[in-house]
Amino acid sequence: MWSHLLWTFLLLLFHDVDWITGAGSFDCPSRFGYFADRRECTKYYICNFGFGVQQECPNGLQFSTRLRNCDWTRNVNCTQYPGVAYREGEDSYPPWIPAEPTEAPTSPDIFLFPPVNSRFPQILAQAPQRTTTTSKPELQACPALPCSSDTCKGPNCRCGSSDIPGGLDPEETPQMVLLTFENAITEWSYSVYENLLRDDRLNPNGCRIKASFFVSHEWTDYSSVQTLYSKGHEVDVLGVTLQYDENRTSQSWERETVGMRKILHNFSNISAAEIVGVRAPYLTIGGEDQFKMMYMNDFFFDSSMPVFESEPPFFPFTLDCRINNYCMIDPCPNNSYPGIWELPLIMWTDLSGSRCNTVDSCTDASSAPEVFELLMSNFERHYSTNRAPFNVFITPAWFAKEVNARGFRKFLDTILEHKDVYFVTGMQAIEWMKAPTPTSQIKNFKPWQCADPPRTPPCDKPNICTPWFEKSKEIRSFKTCMPCPKNYPWLGNELGL
């Protein structure tokens, strides 16, 4: 109950009164999720613990019930009820009428990769090793001990702390920026990412800036995922369905996260051993069930945990030992999960002084200069103190508002003028935490160098697949450079057999 009240309090705290006007008139169809407004195609609601908060799509975009996100008007089927998203009095959402099926190309120049199963021994050989042992010990439900230098020794263990790893001075510490996106990767959102992560935006060592993508399944364009991965970006797991169940068991967590990893592996041709990060949908972590699942299935880090404000900010830590009172929202893990890292979500401050933990929820910036000021003021809180990793958690819909896009591009180009600011992935940040390297030597730090291990090529000539989706009794369409499945991949049938 207390966690429910805390969520409601945080929603009210993080958003101004105008933003939630009318929220009380909306009955959430389920306790968590994104839902279209009943009367206006441009508006939608975010539901957390049954409390609905209204948002409006920017610049004339409309809310897509398929993507659970804002999209171009031409892509949204909102004309079946002229002027409204629902008929009055309807309790359910209008059915999505799929477009006519598109025949899969048969041209011989379709770019296909060899079957995944034939490369499985190679995938296993690439699996990251959590310890120097050859087999993982069976996990016991063991309460975590208090964290200290006696109970937690590096490089694979780290207590929650604002202390700079390796005893470095701030001036010697590279400022890591963790740019993370979540939800489905669609053709529209890919165009946003392509613009932001251009090849001419480089870290000081001459390598392209990197980002991490926590991907959900429905409406994802797997050819775009493969292309992002080919450019050195990190692909992590959000889940297959994004449905929240507060009674979700470890087995349910496994179906969602391991299932999503299998789908990414099968249709984006990414080594399963490199998909090692997890974010809980709606940032609602799953306590012991989630982290037990992560440990037993070789996930390496979580990035779902908002932590209480500290001055200066927190560095990433592991779950070997007790995390004390860092975790803001229950259920928090209390047992020991050796080698599992947490990349915490550090609270931001908006221009009015209110707290927020995502860029989207900092709602008071209404012009490009104000957006730039919001981003820079929060960046400086890290850069001018201990240089703990600066997490930028953001969704693509935020960039549909041109002032946001312009302010963010200026922010990127401004901080990249610093010779000690690096945009890195979650795993690159963890590698630095395990081997703290001063800025003067960072160009020789192997995990951040440009020469990545060989990766899957970009998906330039994808198949257009139109499998049958049994759950919703409709045809779905997606692109992939892997062979098309007979059925739309889903829980328990990740291959689409």
C-alpha cells in the first residue's frame, strides 16, 4: 500500500497542476499503461497504480493505440470515429484495423544471415563472465550483508556510494553520460535516433557517441534494431508485453525478459550473450523475483531503480550486499545477487525546483533555450562535483516537439566540446567502474575504443514479414533481415513457429 501511495505522491510532485488537469475524470482500464483519451486523438493518459495523468502529443501528432506512443497522423487510424478517439460510453478501445498485407520480397538480393542456431556455439563463447569460476554457484535466498570494504571488494563488487572509484580526483574522472531510450523501436523513432546519434557526433577519443535501447516487442522494427546494434549501440530488454502484474513471479519475469532476449536474438541477429541489461516496465522493479531471474539467466545489470537524492550523486553499485535505503520504491531487493549491477536513476531537478527522474517528466521547459538550461543545469550537478554517470532517460515522443529537439541537439554539441565527456553504454560504464581509468589515459581504455568486436552488419535490405497474430486475430507486419516467421512471435513462441 505504501508503495502505491508513494507513486501517487511522486506523480503529483513531479508534474505541475496544469499538466494533470482533468486526470481525475479518467478511469484507468488497468493499473499501469498508456491509454488514448476518449474524446481527442491528440491526448492520452499514463496510468500508474490506477491513477491517470493526461498528456498531449506535441505538434499535431496523434496517440497511437498500437504503439502506445505519439506518431504521425498519417500512421494513426483515428478517422474511423471522426473527431474522437472513442464513441461516447464505450468501455473498450476501438479495434485496430490492420493495413492490407504486404507480400514479402522475393528478390535474390534480400540480405539474409545464416540461421541463428548454427552460430549458437559461437554465441556461448562470447558470453560475458561474471567471475573467474567456470560455473555459476546455485543462488541461495541469502539476506544481503551490510556493505563495507571487508564484505565487498572490487572489481566485481561495489557498495552504493558517492565516492569516485579508484580514489580519483574529479578532474581525473571522465564524465560518463548514459543516454537511454525505451519502448518499441519504430521507423519513426529510428529516424529520431539517427538524427541524434549522427556519425559526426564523436566522443573525445574519436569514436561515435553511444546509447542504450531498452526494447519492447510489439511494433518494433527489427531491421532498425539490427542497424543500431551494428553501429555500436547497446540493445537491452524492456519486455515482450509491457503488462504489469504486482504479483509477477520469477517465472513470469523470465517469460517476459528472456522471451524478449530470444526475440531480439532471432529477428535482429544479435548475440544473446550481448543482451544483458534489463529495465522494468514503468520503472516498477520486481524485488527478489526480478533479480533472482536476472542472476539465473545471465543478465548483468538493471536500470530501473530511482534512488533518493544525494549530494553529490551516486555511482553504479552491485547487489552483492545490502543496498540500505537507496531504493525509493518497493519491492526492493533484500537478498544478495552477486555480480548484478544497478545503474541507478538519479533524480533530476526541473527549472522550478521540483524533482523528476525522466526528461519527459520535467515539464516546465517551454522553449529551446529553457530545454537547454534544464539539461545543462542537471548535467552540471554531476560534472562540477564527483562526475558520477549522468543518466538521461528519455522517450522518442519527447523529440516530436521541435523546441525539445533543438534544445537537446544544442546540449549534445555543447557538452561534447569538453575533452572529458563520454557518451557510453551501460556495459561500458560498468567496465570503467571495474577498472577506473583517469581521463589522461582513457584513450587507451580498451572497452571504450572504436574497434568493437565484429558485429552483425546493418540490415539494409530487410524482409517485410506479415505473420498472423493469434492473440489479437490479426495480421502484423515487421521488418527483419532474418527469415520471416509463420506466426507473430509472442510469449512461449519466440520463434514464431
